[in-house]
Amino acid sequence: MNTGDRIKIFEDTNKLAYIDMIHDMGFNCHVRRNFIIIGERRRLTDKDKQEIGRKITRAMRDKNMSRDDVAKEVGVTSYTVWNWQLGRSVPSIFNQEILKIVLGVEI
């Protein structure tokens, strides 16, 4: 999905479900006539990044997994997981899906 892409919607289409999915993927969008138009990627604030880090840390604690365990499962370094936990960076959409499976939480 890229900025400027258009998704054709029909009368029986659940627009809200599409819009929620697009927002979950990190994009803004708007509806124009019979199309949903993909906008720019949404920017995360530092507070959002920190909340994501807390959510990852809580899930790791609940699953009794170490940073190395999560890094191995996701296919990244433990330093990357540490940066996610601190809110310095956030997992990519792909890694978020893997974390959802590994940790059992929506990031």
C-alpha cells in the first residue's frame, strides 16, 4: 500500500472496516466518491512510541520471554528489541505482525 493508492468501494462495502484496516497499517485516508484514497503515513509521537515499548515489555513479561528470545523469534537483534522497549524506534508493520503471533498482543 502506498500514498495515493485508490481502493474502489461498492454499495455493500463496509467502508469503516477498510478505514480501520488502513489506519492499523499506519496510513491516513479519506473517502472521495466511490474510492478510499490512501494518504500519508501517520507520524507517531514520542508518547506513542513509549506506549508501544511498554506494551512489548508487558507482553514479554507475561510470556516470560527474554529480549534474546523475542529477537530470535522475530529475526532481529536483541538491541533492536531493546530500542523498541525504550521507545527509540518502533517495529515495522511486518515485525508487528510477527510480534502479534509471538507475544499474543496487538502492537
